[in-house]
Amino acid sequence: MANYKLDTVAFRRHVLNAPWMVEEMHHRGEMVKEAAEAIAPVYEEGPHPGRYKAGFELESGVDGGVKHDRAYAIVRNVAPEALFVEYGTEHNPAHHTLTIALEAARL
């Protein structure tokens, strides 16, 4: 019976941080961002209509994850009201925009 020992340094370099993996993670992040923008609510009567919808950002690169050893993509919303739109408040329902977008973009 053969034994196999994973070379974690090589795996990190050739798979987790490989250029093709960075590109794939960026592509998946774009899909999530586009889906979130498509379903984001716009409160027309509010003081800043459309700010939440326009507040989605994508960051991608290498050295992500818990161990900082892999390609990553992060989609976030930088609008001040983003937390309240995503999770709701006592007087406003939760929209779960990013949660739904992540599911919609799942491959």
C-alpha cells in the first residue's frame, strides 16, 4: 500500500493561491455582487434613495481565509443602512439581500 503526504506549501501555491483560482473567486464574487444589485430594495421615500443598491463592493485577491492562505472574494455593502436592510429592525423587515444573492450565484 502506498503512502501519500500532502505538500501543503505546494498545494497552497499551485491550487489555493493559483492565478486561475484567484480569477475564479473574483468571477464568483462578481456573480454575487450582480445578483445582490439586481434584488436590492430601493426606498424611494427615504433621504438617500438608491444608496443601498449602489453600495455593493467586491474585493478579491490572495491571502484570504482564516489561515490567510487562499484566494478570496468578499462582497459587501458600504451603505450605512446595510446592516438594517439585510437583517431588518423592529419596524422594517429583513431583506437578506446578500444571503439570497449568494444562494442565487451558487454554481
